Amino acid sequence: MSDESSASQPFKRRPRYRGKNPRNFEEKYKELNPERYAETVEKVISSGKTPAGQHRPIMVEEILEVLDLKPGQRCVDCTLGYGGHSERLLEAVQPDGTLLGLDQDPIEIIKTEKRLRELAIAQESLVVKRSNFAGLSAVMEEFCWSEGADAILADLGLSSMQIDNPDRGFSFKHNGPLDMRMNPQKGLSASELIARTKTIKIQRWLSEYSDEPHAEIIANAIAGGGFKDTLSLQKAILNCLPGNLDDEQRKQSVQRTFQAIRIQVNEEFTALDGLLRQLPDCLKSGGRVAVLTFHSGEDRRVKKAFQAWYRSDVFSSISTEVIRASGEERGQNPRASSAKLRWAIRA
């Protein structure tokens, strides 16, 4: 290139990664480019953390053992997420098997489908549909799976990509718009919902969805408030809490409040109840289901539904105790600590 040409092209420095712990999500340059910075990503994982923009699937081997997949079978992943579980499920039913993946998140589902289709598998082996899992039966009917699936997995945990991205508003770790919708194109954001809701309802959410001991105080402080971002809501919660609480107790109240609001914004328990009602009709005879929960309210619903179907001879066998992640996995991935796995087999 000539000197004249070089002069006409102003030098533009590439974005720099600002040290080990960048302040903004967008500045986590290396972690957000895993193909280019595989070594850095590996260091993050080995330190027991999840790389930004990624999700580490939980209890993969335990789920594979429970579902006992065979080549040629049909399997459903109700919560596609980053695709970590789906990748292994897809491998297990090859050759000639099919995975149907559902996710309501219009942002992440595109990225995940692209990653999965880059695997060395037949393209017809993967079917992806943007849908809440409450619509599982209708989706299976749409794809002519009305006779049922051999296996169904529902991982009810929030994906790390959603938690870590401040633009989604799920966490107060970084400031961002107070949204919390798994599908940002549908329904009210957390900000809109809080502004429209009276104290008594918010108090009920906090008590029922997160067992918050200071539900009444917090509800009084935030109901009808015009909170536009996550940190303003966090500040309001902290300011209203009793002064005798230590820092950890105060943080836990904030976490429980965010959790309860997120559950209401996405109507998560309503969707789960809908899925549990449909499960028997969505499984072939002898078909297996595994549900991974991260919240006591979710686990109670799954446990009671499985017990009811078992007493009615709809399920021939169910897990009598929850399966938990190994100590090794919990050490490597703290987000696995609260996971509970239950399974059932269709009669």
C-alpha cells in the first residue's frame, strides 16, 4: 500500500480487553470470542466460573443415564438454551434419531441453532422451534410427533447468557434496563409490571415464589415504583431493609426479590404446570422424562405431578429422591449447587 493510500485510511485500534475483570459486559472481549481465545475461556472455566456469553450444562451425564437414549429415537429438549444438553442428546440418538429443541428466547435460539447445525450430523436430525414449553403438545403435533417422544428433558434454569447480559435485566451484577423477559417481544417488562402492581400482590409473589422474610417491607417500598434499571430497584430494596441485617442477608433479599419478580414476569410456574399436565400425552409407552429444577417451588410442582401420575398408573416408575450434582461439579460450577433432577417413565 502506498504512503498516500495509508494516509487516507486513518488507523483504527481494535477493541481492547481491559484486564482480568472488565467493568462492562461488552468489554469482556476475550470471553465473548471463544473461538479466538480458547485458552482464556479454559482458564475461566477451570477457575469455577462460566465464561461470559456462554452456559455450562448441568448434570449432563446424570441426565443421559436417566433418559437412556438409543440410536434412532426421538428426543425433546424443552429449553434449548445454549445447546449444551441438546448437543449430547443429539449425539446419543444418532444415527437416524431426531432432536426437537424448543426455546422462547428469540435472541439466543438463533445462535444456538447455528452452533448445533455446525455439528457433523444430518440436518434433518435437528428440529428447532421458538416456543414456550407450555406449548409442547401443539409443537409436537405440528411436526407430526403426535405418537409421542422417547425422551423429554426440561432444564428449568435460567441460562448464563441471560443472567450475564445486562441488556436483559435479569441481574443487578451490572446495571441495565429492568426487563427480565425471556421473550423480550412479549408481555410486560419487570419495570412495567412493578409500576402497575399493588403492594399486596408483590408481597404475595415475594412470599410464594422466593420465601422472602421481609416481603411486606419490600413490597411497600417498590410497589407502583418507576424503576427503569436494575440498580435503581436494587437500591430501593436495600434502603428499606432493617438495619440489623448483615451484608450477606441484604444481598440475599435482593436476589430473592429479583427471582420472584422474574418468575411473575415470565409466568414460569403457570408454564411449568402446563407442561406437567401434558407430559404423559407427549411420551411414548416406556418413554422417559427428566426435569432439572433450581427452585423449591419448581421442585414441589414436579414432585407432586410425578406422584399423581404414578398413583394413577400413568407413570410406571418415578424417582423417589432428587438427584443432585456431584461435589466435583458443584466445585467447578457453583450454579449447579441448587440443581435437583427428577425422572419418570411412561407406563
